[in-house]
Amino acid sequence: MKIFALLASLTGGLFAHPYIYLSAPRLYTPGEATEIRLETSDLDLIHFRLYAIEDPIDFFEGQRNMRSPQVRGKAKPVNFFHMLQGLGDRTRRNTRYLAREMMSEKSRVGLRDYLGLPQLEKTQAETPERLGPNSIPRLEGYEVLSEWTLELEKKKNKDDYYYYGRYHYETIDLGITDPGVYLVEAYYGTRVAYTPVVVSLMSVVTKQDPAEVYVFAVNSSDGKPRRGARVVVLSDTNRVGMGRTDGKGRFHTSFDTTRLRVLV
């Protein structure tokens, strides 16, 4: 049984599929904690960048999925040698932790001395460039507001943590205080994910039937109608209506479809 466990550990890297997923649960008003949610597996640290979106209407107009936008990042492609390096890294790590679980310290020292292996010194491992904070270039045309790296806590109390999917679920406070639309980028190596974050002084209600679209915009602080708010109505990524809210915070347009999106 131990031999099968060792073989599973040695081949674990071949079947590992690290992933990163970001989401913003809702829209925020100034003064609230602007939090996003991170889901990841088989990764122990994630690099982040926070961008400012200068023209939100233009940005969202070209997106088919507003919650998980597609932006053009020039990520370095994964090649065969990177795959081998990843397999080697995981195999060495899993073998080390499996040996610690199956053998006492005295047994490990005795085996090391019997095989004539050198004593390993604890050193701070250096992150390869292909996995470092510059592995994904900055997005062109966006202002970078901040950059940071999050080291995920290793679950040492779970025996299978190092051999199977190392899942992490984190809530991250971005510390944004000013109204605006922002883009969060999370990446490691060539894995990358994005989520938009909206901090607004305005609240919007939309109503739609097969032929009509109604928009009502108010100030979040006092509930008064929001006059002059820019409205764009989209069918897929095609603009089918646009205008501004009137003195009562209302906007109305007609279009014969049920698949519409409204940007305000």
C-alpha cells in the first residue's frame, strides 16, 4: 500500500491543474469594505494587480461576460520544459512530505546516512522568474494602482494537503475608498483571472419586457433621482440604445428582444 501511495505522490504533478478564480459579490458604495473572493487550487501564492478603468462604458461594452471579463494580457505560453519543471517541483515536494508522514525523523536520518546523502540546509527558496511577479506583463492602457503578493496558508493539519488538490478560499479587502470602476488581476505563472469592482454613488433599478426597457437611477446616499446619468443598452456586444436619465432619474427605450444588458 505504501508503494502505491509513493507512486501516486510521484505522479501527482502530471495530473495537477492549478486554477485561479476571482469574483466580486456585489456593487459597493464609498466607505464600505470593497471585498473580492479568491478560489484557487494547487497554488501556494498568488500575485495581484489593481487597475483603474478610465471609461467603464467602453470597457464593459466589449465584454460578453461582465463578471469575468476577457482582457488582452500577453502571457508567456506554457512550453514542454515548463511542464517538466512543474512536474519535477511537485514530485520532489510530495516525496519529501510523504517521507515525513511515513517515517520518523530518526529513520529518515538513518536512511540519509546509509545512502551517503548530504544534510540539507534550510534556505529561503527563490521563486523562478517564470512564476514571479513579472510572469504576466502589465496590461497596456490601464493605470496600475497597486501590486502585491498573497501567500496562502498551508494546511499542515491535513495529511492529504500536499498530495491532492490544495484548495484555498479567501476574502480579500482591496481597501478602495474612492468611487470608480476597477479591475483586479490575479496570476501565477501563466494562470490568470480577472474581476471588475464597482464603487458607485448611484443605485440603479432596471425593468424589462420583450419590447421595453426602463431604467431608474437614484443617489445611494439620499435616494434622490439621479439626473443626467449616461445609459447604454446592449444586445450581446451591440449598442441598441443610449441616452441619459431625465429629471426624475428615469430612462426608457424600446427594442424587440429579451437579451439585453444595461450599462449606467
